[in-house]
Amino acid sequence: MSVKRRERVAEAIREALAEILRRVKDPRVGMAGVTSVELSPDMRHARVRISVIGDDETRRRTMEGLERARGFIRSELGRAIRLRHVPELDFRLDESAAYSVRIAQLLREIRAREGGSAGAGAGGDEPARPQPGSPASPALEAPESRPGDAGGVAGPAEAAGRDPAEGASGEGEEGAR
């Protein structure tokens, strides 16, 4: 089976399942969204990643509702997409949305803490850390660079002991004309 065909069918299944989930009457399936569908090579099994907005209890109830409605969802999928065999559906909770929300929350907390402690020790629990490149943190300073310096890598002119601005002939700009 072609990988491209399998990807197209998986995308069609994802779109159809998103529509079908809106029609499921089970109240536990309320705020569920289909994030991805992975098909087996023979297209008989589909792993469906579900994203649920809410706490752990809401996620657990939603997954129970999906398991109970699996037969209805599969039969509706067979009506929506014409395939010889409608794949068996394996619903999996997708934690990536919750993970990204948690990361965003942590970043906001860090920014608020750094914004509030930007003054001289604004009373936070931690001492104010020096910013990279400040004189108080010499280990984090960037090495000094000169014009023509390629990040500490010596070019052919520098290796020969000449100024790189002089050019390859070593005569400077006047002799290069």
C-alpha cells in the first residue's frame, strides 16, 4: 500500500471523525477533538489521537464515552468514507495540547518572576541572576570578535600573519586596483 495513499486516507478519516464526534449524543464526548490518525499498513487498524479540554476526570470520562460509542462511530465512518474495510478504531488520549498549555503557563510564570525581580532583588525567593553578557557573568560572555574574524576560526590571511582586510596579495586596497 502506498504511503501517500495511507496518509490521504488517514487525513480523510480524521476529518470525518471530527464531524462524527460532533454528532455523538453522549454528553461525556463534549469537548473532544481529533488531533491525528495513524493507519496500519493494511489500513485495518487506526490509532486515533484525541485531545480533550478539561481536567483529568473530564479526560477519563471522555475516553469512556468514546469507547462506549466506538461501534456507532465506526459505522458512521463507514458511511462517510468509502473503504472496503472500515478500520478498527483505537482511541488514545493526546497529551500534547495539555503539555503545551503547561509549558506556556510555566513561561508566563518565569516572565512574571523575572519582570518583578528586574529591580535589585525585588524580594523574590531566589537571588536575582545576572543576565547573559553582563559583567557579573564572565563565563557567559561572548568571546571578543574582530572585524574579519570568523568566530575564532583563522582564515588563510590570518594564518599567514597578514591583516584580512589587505586581501590575498598582501598589498592592501591600493595594490589590488
